[in-house]
Amino acid sequence: MKEMMMKLAAVAIMATLASGALAQDAARVVPPYEQAPNGKARIAAFPEPDAKTGEVVIPLLIDLKDVLWNDQPAVLGGYVVRVKFDREQVAFVGAAGGTDPYFAASPVATAPEIANQRGWVKVAYAQLHTLQPIGMVNVARLRFVERVSGGASSIDVVLESASSALQRDNEGNLMRRLTIEVENGYERQRQ
């Protein structure tokens, strides 16, 4: 619990720093950059068995390939994902960071004992780098144990929100609209 509170505090500090940077640079923001990024962020999640642990690992990939901001790729600053599951078919074990270096630290996630009582888990993380990551971003890996064979098919992943990191244009103007529109649902199988 203490670790989760520390992570939540870190996310709050990052958000405060970001809002302070916005206020400090408000004079440098020019009207064309008040537009939100165009395109939608999508999530892909592919359950994969882990032979070593017997768990099912679900990498969370946020796809920003179609999201541009004034003809520049949008940088993923943060996300909130909600994962629903059938408590009788799987049990949530935990969340680890993704393979992308900017999202490699463990995200904030609902504690397994609470998630398994409710049948859902929320996962969130934020980073402040202004140039990366862009494109397809592996943000986290969720771990489940199947209680019945094929139980992983009961897992449903929804990208609730995504935001861009603070970005500047080529002239140094701060872009202040951070919200990225999301497309709900996820791809269940590799294409």
C-alpha cells in the first residue's frame, strides 16, 4: 500500500511540474498550437503464456502512429487503462513496466487483492520526456493466472485516457493541449 501511495504521489508531482511549466511558458504559447492532436490513440493487448511462471502476460501497447500534432508525431506522456476480467476464470497477479525505456518503471495499479474482489484493475503511469516515445509504445505488462483453461479470453482492456507530454514546436512554442483522443476496445489477436 505504501508503495502504491508513493507511486501516486510521483504521478501527482509530475502533473504539478507539467502544469507549472505550462503556466511559466504561457506567454510563449501561440494560438495555432491550442488545437488538440488529430488522430486517435488505440490499445493492443495480446495475452501470452509464460512457460516459466505459468502465468498469462499481457503486454499493453499504445498505438500513436496515427496521432499527429501540427504535423509532428504526438509524444505519449501518460495513460490510464481499465482491465475487466471474470474473477472465476483468471486472477490478477500484478503489473510491471513495459519494454519502452520511458515506461519501463512499474505503473501504478490497483492492488491484486482489491482487483480480484472487484473483477477489474486500473493501471496508470506518466512520464515527462518531451521528444519520446512516439509510435507504438509498450507501456506495461500485466500478469494473470488462469483459474480455468482459456480464462484469459475473459480479459477486456480499455484505454480510458491518454495524454501527450509537454511538447514544443520547431520555434520553441509550447503546445498546451495534452489530451489525446482514444479509441476504445483493443485488438485481441495479432494481425
